[in-house]
Amino acid sequence: MKEITETPGLPGYEEAIQAVVKKHFDQSCDEVRFDRMGNLIGKKKSSLGDSCKDPVRVMIAAHCDELGMMVRHIDADGYLHCMRMGGIDPISCVSQVVTVHGKRNIKGVIPHGTPVKDNAINPNDLRVDTGLPAEEVKALVEPGNLISFCQEFIQFDENILMARNFDDRMSTYCLVEAMRRVGPTKAEIYAVSSTQEELGTRGIEPLVRVIEPVVGLAIDGAMPHSCNVDKTARTCDLGEGTGIYLIDNFTVGSPPLIKFLFELGEKYNISCQKNIGGGTDANKIQRAGKGCLATTIGVPTRYMHSTTQLCHVDDVEATIQLMIRFMEHAHELGDVTR
């Protein structure tokens, strides 16, 4: 979990984190490959073998990209002007330590005192101060270099975990772990570590056209109650189980699949919660080929799109367990998908 959450990987530049995921897929999948968008696909063949010419094709996708920034300008004083890579809240960036990935990695800070107007910060006002003389900065950094946040993975106690990118690296961890633990499956499983989700679910779109899954899950953070969110706006909470999306801004979860997931949770004593989400790769998975049964499940994560995100170990395990049982039973949805 520490390795997966601390490896940088901004949208479109996911090579380092994909190398970590591939190391695990190589041990758990029958076939592993990349596509042109940088998606990593681990295929687990159906246990039915040649006796089944058309097994139920199942996709389980967790995006590996994280929020960050890119250098767009270096001013005369050596301050780096930045643009966001994904929808991180600018206010959460202030006073954070970052790594600038230039000719060599250098540390910097996003200064306190960034102008605030109407309780908001204009993303174009974000700066990085490395403390170095302007000449040295310009020798090491150029526009287009990436900037990642430095917040490390921390375990607060036996239950609460914190990192900068549980959206969606906790799902990456759950995907890797579920593939490691799952036994034979009658369905043909495509485990996908997808790219560029934070820029509008871009990476997975070409891949779903090729695989054309008939059942699919995006694995992404569920949105629980927190101290700064009205309780009427959330349907799940930390420590109460994995969140199953009913709907989000782009996808209406397929009712037969949602029913199937809750039934699996009840059958195997896995804690599950109803969730209303923001937007995930399920948006593209659902519209693959002739259409696909699809929704999203995932670990309830407080303060997504900030640099300090919280989740609960029981919810992590519940998510892994539901993924395993789903893969083992997904072939039972065959009659609904054909």
C-alpha cells in the first residue's frame, strides 16, 4: 500500500506507477499487456477453457493517475507558475510540499499567502517556491515539467489510513490484492489499471471498444460523510463497508448489477453501503460495444481531490472481498448480458 500510494503518476505520465502494478499483475494474471493509452491490462482466463467459446467478459478498472500540476512558466525571480493536472482544489494546495520533476528532482513549497477571493483561489495564481536562485531554477526546470505532491502514506492507528491519493491509489491496491487472492473464475476477467481518468475518463475509452466487456466495475473512492459536508448530501460513512454507486454525474448504475452486488455482500457477510458519487471510468465502461452492465464500488474516502485523504482499513478489506466474490460469480450474470 505504501509503495502504491507514494509512487508518482500524474495523468498521461503514469509509467512509474504502472511498473509497480505490472510487477503484481505478472504474478496473478495469465496475460499482461499495455495499450497505446498506457492502460495496463491483466487478463485472467476463464476456468471453462476451450469448452466455452464465449465466456462472460468482465472488466474491473481502477485508475492509477493522481492529481498534480505542471510548470507553465518560470518568472524572473525563479518562482514556478503552475497549471493543475486534474481537479484538485487550489485551496488544499497552499502550504504543501511538492517535488518538481526537472533535470533532477527538487523540492518546493506552494506559498502561504496565495491570493484568496470570495473564499476561493484562482488556479492560475498557484506558484511553487524552491528557495533556489532564479538562475539555478531555470537551469534545472522548464515549462512542461511535472509537479507532484509529497504527502506520504501514514497509518494513524489500527483503523485509519491517510495519503495524498487514495483517489484512486487505494483502489489500485484493492485491484492488485483482489487479483492476487481470487481463485478460478468461469468469467474471463480483464483487470485494468487505467490512465488519465482525472482528465475526464480519457484513458479507458479506447480500451473498452476493444474488449467490449458485458459486465464491468470501476473501482473508485466512495464519498462518505465528513465534518464539512451536509449529511443529506452523502449516503455512506467511514468504517461501514465498501460503497456501491447507485448513480453519479455520468452513470446510472445498472440495477441488475447493483442488486447482484448487494446480494453477494449479504451472502458472504461483506459490509456494503449505498453511495452517490461524482464520476468514474464506469461512464465509459457502461457504453462499451453494445452496452455493458456497469457501476462503481470502492472504499469510502474523505477529502478526495485534496492532498490529505482518509479511509478505514475495514472498508478496504470489504472492497477487496466484494471484488473477489464478484469475479467468482460474475458468470451468473450471463443470461442478463446476452
